[in-house]
Amino acid sequence: MSEQLQKLSILSRSCFDITLSSADCRSGVVKGGYLKCLLDGVCSFDCAYCGICRNDSPVSFSPQELSSLVLKLWREQVIDGLFLSTGIPCDTDESMEKLLLTAELLKKGGFTGYLHLKIVPGAVRGDIAEAARIADRISINLEATGSSRLSEIASVKTYESDLLRRHAWIAEAAPTRHTTQIVVGAAGEGDDEILSFIAEEYRKFSPASIYYSGLIPLKKTPLAGAEPADPRRIKALYAVDALIRSYGYSEDELLFALGEDGMLKPGDPKIHAAGSSLLDPAFGSREELLRIPGIGPKAVERILILRERGEKISPALLKCAGVILRHALPYLIIAGSRQTRLF
């Protein structure tokens, strides 16, 4: 393996972000996918979950070196795009300058693949605007649900100034083209806090997505002895996220999915939120239909079209519309009769 590909392998594996699939451990890329990579593999910040902080053996690319390698891989159709982040060895402005220069060199070299740039904490507004101009997507990791939680895992960054203010600038510079991410299980937050965070994020900033990275304790980090996040918890948080983002649920509607301990109850949050309500699908509104377990946005649109045609709503017709009957029927009244669960 060449020296460049060795560095690429290290800096790809070190890229702490789950917005893209992990890279192949041999070469750092997935054929036909996105390359996920850091420019600098060392960071002066002290995030307790991160493996590159104060790295004893740092590896890094120059903008010229990485852009040349990415262009080669892209032209050979090994990759379709690039997710580019970086550690911050000393100076935020310098790290952003290198990030932007790499992106500019790619564009000058004819790169037309997908490009996602991760903004560094404390970046100036002009650099954020420039990143939005160049990239398909930009983002900053908020990392925690708020200031007090961030202080549990990082002492150098400030939540309101270094992260949240920049997050607002990113949302303004790249509406519908920005994302963020938090680390779940690192700071002792409950799911009730995350639920409030999700609702506030979509209400104020309208990100394209929010990502939930379950804590994986790494050796030689302050959280090496912590409990890893339960994958079932992460799955439930994504389900709650979808209910808010795609189904229009409010935070209050989802409180029924929380237990007394502030954590999501086992099972489908949509079922917990539904309670004992009943609905006749022949008359329910779009919003009401969306709140029935087993009925998604596409199925709702098909049901509304069938109703407009004057079709008589039946379990068989609902199944043809894409409704998952075993989930939906206990919450429906069809032709005046309450339905029973199918097994």
C-alpha cells in the first residue's frame, strides 16, 4: 500500500462522524460510495469521546496532497463524493483555510461529485458562507443537547458561541443543505432532553437531518471505561426523529413514549404515542391518519386518493395502499366496527 493510501486509511477511520458509512479498513474508501476523511489527524480540543485528541502520532494531508488523491480516486470511479472534516491542531482559522483550499482545489480540478464540508467550532461567518458556496452540504456537530451537557465532555469549546451560533449561521447560509450530530450516551443526557433538542432543532433551524452517534468508548480517552450506547436506544431516537421531521409530531405528542425515568419505552414510539385513540380512515384527516401506527406518508396519500375516487375503505384496500395492518387495525374503526389485531 502506498504512503498516501496508508494515511488515507488512518484518517478515514479516525473521522468521527456517522453521516456516511465507515470506510474500508484497507484503503479508506468504499467503491462507488463516499470517502470520509480528515485533513489533520490531531486536535488541540479535549472532547472526551474522541480518539484523535492529543494524538501521539499525528497524520495529516496538505490540501494539495488530499485534493490530488481524491481527484484520482474520483476519476477512476472508485468514489462518488467526499465528506471532509479535520482535527484542529492549533488555530481554527488555519484549519478552516485548509479545508476550504482543499475544496477549491477539487473544484478547479473538475470534481463534480458530492461534497460535504464539516465546519469547525468557532469558524468565522465568512468562511461558513464560502463553504456553503462550494459544497453540496455543510454541517457542524453540536455534540450535546446543551451547554451543561457539553461541559461534561469538552472544556475548550463553548456551546452557545463556538457551536450554536455557528450552527445558526450555517442554517442561514445553506438552508435545507445542512445537518448536525450529537453523541448519545457520553454526557448522561436522558431521552427526554434529546426529544426537546430534536423538536427545537427542526423548529428553529430546519436541518436536512440530525444524526445520533452512540458512544463507543475508545482506548486512551477519558470515556474509555464508560458504557457504550445501546443500539436499541439509537434506533428509537431515529424513530422519534422521523415522527417529528416527516410526520409533524409535536414534542407534547411524544411524551407518552417516555417512561418515568425520562428514557424512551421499549418498542415503537409511534405505538406508545397513539395511546387508545380510534379513527375511521374513511373520514380522518391527513394529520390524523399519519398518527396511526402502520400508516406512513405514502400510504396516507394513497388512502386520500382512494377516498376521492369514492372507494369503500376496507382492510383489503388499506393493505393495497401500503398500510401495515397488524399495526394499524387496533386503532381503526371501519364501517362502524372496531378492528382487531392481525397475527
